[in-house]
Amino acid sequence: MERRTRTTAAAPRSRPVWPFRWFLMLVAATALTVAAGAMAASADGTDHETRTADGFAAERGARQRRPASALQDFDGGEPAPGAGKSSPAPPDSRAVSCCGFRIYEAHTRLFDDLDRDGYYTWLQVTFDVDTDYREAEVYADIWLREPGGDYVLIHETDTFTIRGSSAGDDYEVEAELVAGFPPDLYDVLIEVYDAWDHRFVADFGALDSPDLGLLPLEDISFDGDLPPPVVHSGGGGGAGSFSLAALAALAALGLWRRRRHSSVRAAGGRWRR
């Protein structure tokens, strides 16, 4: 009797699809995490916070700057005249400013860059106000602006006395940026007001001295103990979210390849890369 070999056609094996579904779910979850982080980043940082101090430069002595314990939270100025200030003096006030006051010179110094990224969190502004009078009482507002942005009032000084054109009455403001100042190049504007009638009398800014322009600054929330990873991103908070997405994608891809390899081996086949 002739033996007949019975052959049975193997049913086509379908590739498992659940690893790919898990991959899509991981990508979707990562996208939601990125979006939530972006929304949180945009909601934060809207308030500008600084810790500041002021006084005559001679009071600092030989120290480069005042101790951190001397700084106090700046709340926007006293009720009169500081409350409600959201921008510097208007141009018409500058046009009729009193000729008896002027800022002879001003300069800045920067401190504290823990992560060594070139952006500093501590700003020191020193300026010399002169007057045609024997002496006068004034106060000053210090404004900070990032390119293309609005001016932010970071400090209003106490009232101080200037004497003619004396070189010994340089005044100084020190500010630690706490929140609301992302890494950028900032301009400083100094405004001086007559303490008697709160009239704007003089100002000095980046157009008067390059030492007050394009200062690399950031608040302390952006400054860390170690240099940040070099990751290029188009939006705030995108670096960490991009890394998370990449890790999730790689993990899902590895899981899919492992499951596929196991399925093929269990069916007696050979998996080719």
C-alpha cells in the first residue's frame, strides 16, 4: 500500500498587535505629560519676585556686595508714590524734567551663577546722582526689561540725600531675582524722583551706557548646582519633556521587539533582524 504523506497547510500567523497599541498609548500619555508641563510653565512665572536692598556704596565698605541677610522681599513700593507703578515715566514727563538733576554715571556688577551657564541671579546697580542745588532729597526706581518685553519694577529705594556734584554719594541697589525672570539679556533703567513732590527729574539706561544693557540674568529657579544637559528646545520646559518622550519611545520599542522575538521562537520559526 502506498503511503501518502499528509500535509496540513499551516495557518498564517498574525503578528501580535498589542505591543504596538501599548507603544501608541505610551506616546499619547507622554504627549499629555508634555502638554500639562507646558501649561504649568506658562501659568507660572507671571509674577516677578525680587529680594533687594539699597544704600550708599560707601556703606558697603571693602565687601563686593551686601550679605544675603540684608535683602528683603520687594513688594512694589510704598503706597506713596510707589503703588500702581507698572511702567516708567511717560515721554512727556521726561521732556519737561527738571534741569537741576542728572545721573552722572552708572554701572552694574553681576554675581551668582551656580550652574555656570553664563546667566546670573544677583544684580548690583551703582549710580551717582548730581544736582545744581547744594543738597536735595531724592529716591530712585530700578526697572528691568528683557528684549521686546515690558519694564518690570524690581526696586524702589528709600529717600536719600545728594550733595551738589559730590563724588562721595554714589548710591547702590542690590537685587536677587527670585521668580519671573527666565534666562535672557536684560536692560536696566534707573529713574530718579524728587522726594519732595515725587516729580520725575532724571533717568539713565542702556542708551546712556552699554554697562546697563544686555545683561545676562535669570532668576534663582533657573540656576542649579550642576550644568544643565545640552538639549535644544523651542519652548520653556521642553528639554525635560523631550527626554521623557525619547525614553518612553525607546522602552516601548524594546518591549515590542522582545515580544515579537518570543512569539516567533515559540512558533518554531526564526526571527531575522
